Amino acid sequence: MQPFFLKKMKTKNLYIIRNVSIVNNKVIYDGRVIYSDNSSPEFSSFSKDLYRRLNCEYPKFFKMDKLCKLTFLSTEFITRDIDLSSCNQNETAIILSNSGSTLATDINFTNTLNKIPSPAVFVYTLPNIAIGEISIRKEWRGENLFMVEKKFNPENLSDQVVMLFSSSQTELCLTGWTDYISSSDYHVSLWLVAEKTEIKTRKFTPLQLLNEFSF
């Protein structure tokens, strides 16, 4: 059931342009495994290999915490080979969610308190920093939101995105789930969503999100 405020708005047909997931040392691009590396079980080595393969040339990547690296890499995959030059960067939004917030980084920072607290680690103890890193990299200046929920909630995520497109001038939205708990427990699934697009692969619905999240 739609929230009452969405019923008062003119809802729009939204479409998924691309979907990318990174989990279990695999990169899944629109349902297809395009990269897999079982030889690098640790996220640190796996993420460095992905970074090199993407040819990002973005040195700040190495200063990021694991959650930001995970979000950064998936965003690089989802936006490559797509011409987004016609999209207004001021109207490109980001809505993300996870269950662990920045728990891994919080633990890391807490461990530094016994010696000298690390400002370089502390800066990553808020989950919306991942949005900030992507915004800087892509120069996206639209609305943004980071939600912390018990589990992946496609209905709520969909409602937030639909509300954004219905109540603002948003042209493009990067949305999804990005969660890093440990080196062997991480999962990111992101979607690029738009209303007006020539790439109308499938409609943006909660069921579609759930199907593509639970591959």
C-alpha cells in the first residue's frame, strides 16, 4: 500500500537503467557475473584488484574505509559504459541503506582510543560519508539520504525514490543497499533509476528490487 502522501502526488513510471551487485568476491552486472576471484578471499586484496581493473586513477580511494570502497567500486561499475552527460548533476540523487551503519569502522576507531585517536578513521564513522565520497567523485549535487534498517527493505527504498521523483526535479537516482560487516561479510546492490530514459530495461518496483537483490 502506498503512503498517503504518495497518493496525493502524481506518481511516475520509473525505470532501472543498470543494476550492479558485489558479494562473495563476485561482481554481478544486470544479473550476469562479470568478474569473480576466489583466490582473494580478503576484501582488501579483492577491492584493490577491482580498482586496478576499473582504471579509476583516483588515489583518494586508498584512504577510504571499507564501506566507502565497496560503494565506490559498485558505483564505478554501474556508471561505466553509460553516457550520463545529459543528466543534470544538480538533479542526480543518491538514496542508500544498510543494516550495519559503519560498525566495522566504529570498532576500528575504538581500538585507536587506547593510543592516539585517529582523525583519518573517525571521519568515516558516519554512513553518509559513503554518499559524500560518491558525490565528490561524480560531482552529483542532488538530494541524498542514507537509511539504517534491520534488513533490506525494497518497499521503503522504492517509496523514498518514488517520492523524490514525484516531489522534486530529480532526473537520475543511484539507490540501493551497501553493507560492510567484515572482510568476508559484505554485500552491495545498487540501481540507477530514471523516469526518462531510452534504456527501459525493466520497471522500478519493490518486487524487481527484491528479485535482483536475492540472486
